[in-house]
Amino acid sequence: MIPKKDSQAKGGTEESRSIKFTDDEQAFRLLFEKHPIPMFIYEMESLAFLDINKAMLDMLGYSRDELGGMTLKDLMPVYEKNHPSEDLKKELHQLQHPGTWNVQLKGGSLSSVEVTSHTLMHNGRKGILALAQDAVKDKGQLAATEAELRALFASMRDVVLVIDRDGVYRKIAPTNPDLLFLPPQELLGKNLKDIFSIEQAEIFLAAIGQVLETQQSLRIEYSLMIKDRSLEFSASITPMDVDSTLWVARDVTERKKADAALRESEERYHTLFDRMMDGIYRSTHEGRFVDVNPAMVRMFGYSSKEEMLAVDIKKDLYFAPEERGSHILDTGQEEVEEYRMRRKDGSEIWVEDHGYYVHDEQGRPKYHEGMLRDITTRKQVEEILLKLRKAVDTSTEAVFMTDTRGVFTYVNPRFTALYGFTADEVVGKTTPRILKSGLVSEQEYVEFWKKITSKQEVKGETHNKAKDGRLIYIDRSATPILDDADHIIGYLSIQRDVTERKMAEDALRSAEANFRSIFENATVGIYQSTLDGRFLNVNKIMAQIFGYASPQEMLDGVTSIEKQYYVDPASRQKFTRLMIEQGYVHEFNSVNYRKDGSRFHIQESARAVKDERGNILYYEGFVSDITERKISEESLRESEARFRHMADTTPVMVWMSDKDGSSNYFNKTWLDFTGRTMEQELGTGWKQGIHPDDQDRCIEVFNNAFNERHEFKMEYRLRNANGEYHWLFDHGVPRFSVEGEFFGFIGSCMDISDFKQAEAELNRLNASLIIAHRELEQSLQHEQVLSRTDGLTGLYNYRHFFELASREFGASMRYQRPLSIIIFDTDHLKEVNDTLGHMAGDKMLITVAKTASEQVRSVDSLARYGGDEFVILLPQTNAQMAYAIAERIRVSVEALCIPTEKGPLSVTLSIGIAEMQADPADESVEQVVQRADKALYAAKQGGRNRSHIN
């Protein structure tokens, strides 16, 4: 606030009044020009700028000369388009309280500013003072500065002019136009010589020349005839720049009017003092208040001004007396400080202190005065922002922000780690320049910017490029950042590196393609079949082996594997028993029928595919026609010599053993690798070359394979002729005669050292992928359970039941399998709810659901249909079988005795049953459900507590 230094000027001498005039003028220039709050003055009718301080110039980005030819409409294009000029003037002049303006800066961008505009009255003339501040900054500072300038302009009685070196009127402040020789609009742009007599004009021009030459202020006095009145003026001419001067002229004819204006200024000062939103105080150096405004009293929680004037500042307003020390109090130098203080109730308040000392005529401190602003909320916000900044800095996601042009303004450490740039290398650069990979089309960039600039969030995956040129596949989200006026001020992007996941997905697709390729092009038969003996899928070779023209012909032709597939049904029974007991069969031999009825030998290896609960879903296996092998086994002994010759010439290491496990043959490739003779390797001699760390495991695998007489595969290290250990892949197969007599083993070895090195690297890369996949899978499983479960009973919900039922209905129609639906509800649930309450009703539904769940089979699906109705899907079940299950449920529920506050509660069920129809065929599972629902109502009409088949 401006100290009341001119309070003693009332009734003073002419000299004292002149001094006061100079003080007001200098105070105005100092406060207006150098104040940090942007301020400007504009003419009410034309909206032209009359004056503007440096802070406002800095905010807008214009120079004084550029703004000299502009009006307020030039800075408010939105208003100019949507409002007529007179409406705009009316709207602007009514802003007596803070409001938000969208001002266009020099660069073309819009800035949201908080503006307070006031009309000041001086001798019947209206002028407009406006104070502007960034809308996100503290509004208290704007209000304080506005009050100061308003009080200053209201108290001024001077004519303020800007006249250049040539004597041309450049600007006229709206202070006291009645003291002008002509109206302002007739003076602006005119020369002194056009207005005054030549003699008077020369006097003024000489004074202007002296001021500009010496760059020193000059005071002159002159008289003018204004509206038939002769007025005396005292003017101060001050250099503004090398070519312009500021004239501040005062009418010294009417001293009484000047004194009245001074009193009015004092009253306005006190009015603003009392109405300020910030606390204003005056205190002694020792710590006692001299004066405080109402805002100060409210800020510290006191009930009255008198109560606060009685406090001891050090003792009552600080948590510790020594905390009162400050730069202002210690040195007397003005400075803005932030510190904490204590309210009357003991709570903490953070304040921003704009303080200074007021001195007496001898320069001694009289008192300390200043303005306190409550910044507690800002401090709390800063603390929250600090925590958020720490969270972003430690985030595992790459985070960055840009301005509205896509220029980086912030990147977190994860971003720099991911892309290899330092923050200094990125901030200030545009995103395409840094991240553009060359793999994304320009149209995709256009669509991205089109969407995000329309205030929409953009999500998706794309390719970016790191500093070293690596291509990174990222999952990103980009969000516009909006200000309080809902304008975009920047963008925020969060990115996750999904390169490894994408590689895994590509690998999975490749593996699936490879599987499909193997399935279609394999040289052995491949199949998938149901437990009850129907093929689900067969490949081309499988169909050919059994004499069918195509896989589809075989799928359509074989309706019972046991009856049409096996010559001896006992073989099928043995196959099924092994699959149930151990989950697989290996090289299972059987005699089978072809399509034409001929018999042939096959050998198959198969496994049981199970769900997560261990239930067998289907069988899948490999089949080979071994008819010719069976015939050729008799001639196997005769080909032994030829085999040995071939083995010695193959590049693969081959070995053989007898039925006791003693090695009896090694081919030349083996001997060349080890550098040993046949005699050294025979028996168990070959084991000497096994790496010590692999010996126990290797010998155990050999012994188990020989004892069980089954094929084995293993890896171990073997010393070569140079004494180096190489990794070998050893594949051993038992040998049998045609009669099944065990002859021993034959095996082959391959040097896989290079592969092992590559495998180790692959395992390392896959480890992180497996962890990420497991986490994603767990999250998806959890979401799936929530989406398909009824919240009360824990059963499947209505939607998920129909998903299951639709799939099962399609399979049942396709394979002509029976399918039934059971619908049941509790009898008299409404009476239970009305007499015992809905909690008892819910408890009854939960108990019924649990009891019914215990009676259905694992292949059945029980769901809550809605209210007290439940529905059961029974695959491969006809109506009579379903009736037995329904009765089992009904009897179990009827036996229940549910305890309640009013005694035990019994429950009965009405049940409807319907079976899928083949003729006329049902078109959807909903038709079966509708028939079951009709059967339910028939059961109710028949007396309830019964089951009825539609």
C-alpha cells in the first residue's frame, strides 16, 4: 500500500504544495512503470491504449511503438468476431470486479488473464484503469496493485501528456481532460504550433529541447485560457526516451479544489485498505501492531481489529520468537519473503510478506508496514506437486510433456533411459524430430494430431526410434492438458516399452503357423478326438492312412472310433485306461480297419489335453502306418551289416549296446571325435570321456532307459580328441525283434555346443517375457472371473451362461449330441421377503445355489438366471437324464432347514426341463430355454415342488 506521506500537505505553503506535486508524479511513474503486475490505461470511447507499463509489455510481447497504434479490440479477437464494438465497450466498462479475458499475444497464441477494470472520476471525466495477471497466479497480488493505482489515479489532478521532440501530442492520460486546451481527440497528433500562438509554442519547444538534450527533468510555469477561464499551470517535463517527453501539468489556480481532491484520495485509500483481500499491517520494530485491516484480522482468526492490535507479534504469531527475524527487520531493505506464522487457534499459516520500513524526516525507522498474503494452499499444492514429481521421476513408464506445438518441455528419467537421450538433448526439440522411426505413415501422424487437438485421449501402439537407432515398439497414451478455461496448454504422454511382448507375439504367431504347417504337411497322421470316440480334427496323412479321400470325409464317416477304428475293442479299452491313468500313451500298437474294411498295423503316441481343473477335454496324437515295418522287422538282422557300413560313413556319432547295457559298437565318426580306439570305448570305457559334472546324471538316464527299455534323449558334455568338452545331444532308442525280444539300444549324437550358447541367450531374453506374460494373464483371468460371476451366489451370471450355452448348442447341433436345459426357482420367495426380510431371502438363495451346485456334474453349467430363478446347461444329456438330476436337486433343497431369526425356514423348488429338438430343429439355445421356462410354469400350476418335462 502507498504510505500517506502527503497527509500534512493540507493548508501548507506554496513551496510545500509544489514538493507534494513532484512526489505524486514520481510515485506514479515509479509505481506504474516498475510494478511487477501488468497494468495499462485505455481511452473509454476509442479503446485506444494511453499508457502501458513494462510488465504488460513483457506479457504481450509487443513494444511501446507497436501498441501505440493498436486498440483493445486488437488484443481480443474472440470478442471482435462475436460482439459489436459498442457491446464490447459496454461489457469492458462494466468489469468492476475480476474477470477472465483471453488476450492474443504477439506470437498469435491466446493467454488467459485475470483482469480488473475500474472507472475513475476526475472533474467529470471518465478514464479506465486495468490490471491484468496470469489467471493461474495468485489473484491477491493483482487486487493489491489495482487498489494502489486506482487510489493514485483518483487523487491525481494533473494533466499527463506525452509530447515528442517536434512538439506533436502522442498520448494524453485520462486524468483531467477539462484542463486541456482542446479535447483529447483534437489534440492527439497535432503540433504545438497548430494549437498555441507561435511565441507560446516556441517556449514549449525550447523546454522540450532542453530536457531531451540534458536528459534532466525541467519544471516550467505558464498560463492558458481554458473555456473562458484563465488558468495557471505548473508543469514537470521529464524525458521518456531520446525523442519523447512526459508532461505532468497541474492547475494551481484552485487550491481548495486540490485540497478537496486530496481528502477524497485519503478516503479512497482507507476504503481500499479496509476492502483489500490481503492482510495489510503497520507495526513497530519491537513487535506491536499500529494498524491492521479487516483481511489481516480474518486471516489470523481474531474476532476484531482491537483484539489483534493487543497481540505480541513475537509471542502470539510465531511458533518460536526467534522465527520473527527477516531480511527486512534485520537490514531494513525491502524484500518479499515467505515464512510460517501461527493463527489464534494455534494452526499453521504460510504467508508471503511484502514489507518495508517507513522513516521519519531524519531517516529513522518509524514503523514497519507491508502486505501479507495467505499462501498456505499454495504451499500445500507445491508439496503435492513435489510428491507427484517424485512419483513421475521414479515411474517405470516413460513420461514426457510437450507444448501445443509438440515441443518437449519435460521428460522423466525412464524416458531418457528408454530412448538413450539426456534431458538437455530432448527438451526444446519437437517430438517427431526425436522419436520418428520412419515406419509410421504421415497419415497416422495427421490422425493423431487431429484427435488430440480435439481434446481426445489417444491410445495405441506404434514404433519409435531410440538415439542409437534401435526401433522400439511402445504402448502409449497421449492426453491434452487443459487450463481452467478448458483451453489446451500442452500434452502429456505415458509410454511403455512392449518390444519384447511384440516379439513374443510374433514368435507365437510364427509357432502357430509352424504348427499348422506341420499339421497339414506332416508325414505322419495327426488327430484330435473326443472322449466318447469322435474325431474333432485329422490331417491329410491321417485320412490317407485310413483310406479316406479327405480329412472331412473321415470326420463325417467315423462316428465311433471303437467300433469303426479298432479290430479288437480291447485295444481301445486299454488305450482309454492308459490315457486316464497316466495321461499319455507312447508307441501304442494296434490293428485297425481302413475305410474299405482291410486290416493294417498302426503305432500311435497320444496325450490327454486337460483343463485347469484336471478334466480331460480331448485326446490328440500321432499315427504311423507300421504295416510295412512289421513285415520288414524279420529282415532286420540281415541288414545289420549294411547298417554298420552306413553308420561308419554318416557324419553323425552312432553307438550301439547290448541288452545288458554294455556298449558294443561305435561308428567311425564317434571314434574320430574322441580320438580313442574301439577297444577303449567298448563296455563302459566311453564313460571316461563324460564331463565330471555330467557323469552321475548321464549314467542315471542310461540305466533308467535300459531298465525300462524306453527311448531317451539327453544332453551332456564329452571330451574330444583335443581334450576340449563339447555339448552333445544323445538320442537312444531300444531295439526289438519282430517277436518283441529286446536286443539293446542304438543311439546317435550331435555336437550342439553352438546351439547351447544360443539357447542360453534365448532363455535370458525369454525370462522377462514370461514374467510379463504371467502378470498379464493373471490380470485377464481376474477380470474374466468378475465379468462372468453373479455377485450374490457366486454362480455364473446370465450373460456368461448364454455364452457357454450358445457354444455348446452349436457343438451339439453339429455333432448331433443331446443337450438339455433345467430352469428352477424357489416357491414363495416373495412371502419370505415380506415376512422375514430380503436378507433372509438372499440367504435362502445363496443356500439353494450352494446345494444345487453340489448335485450337478462337473460338465454341467449352473447360473443365476435372475431374481430367484436358476438355469442349468447339461451337455450330452437327454430330458430323462436331466429329470434325474433335477429331482436330485429338488430333494436336496427340500431337505434343507435354514435358520432365521423367526425360526427354521424350509424351501421347495418348481423345476422345468427341456431337451434340444432335432426335428423340427431348434434354431438357437434360447428356444430350448423358452420351453424349459414353460415347463417351469407348468410345474407351478401343477402344485409346485415338482419337476416337469416340456
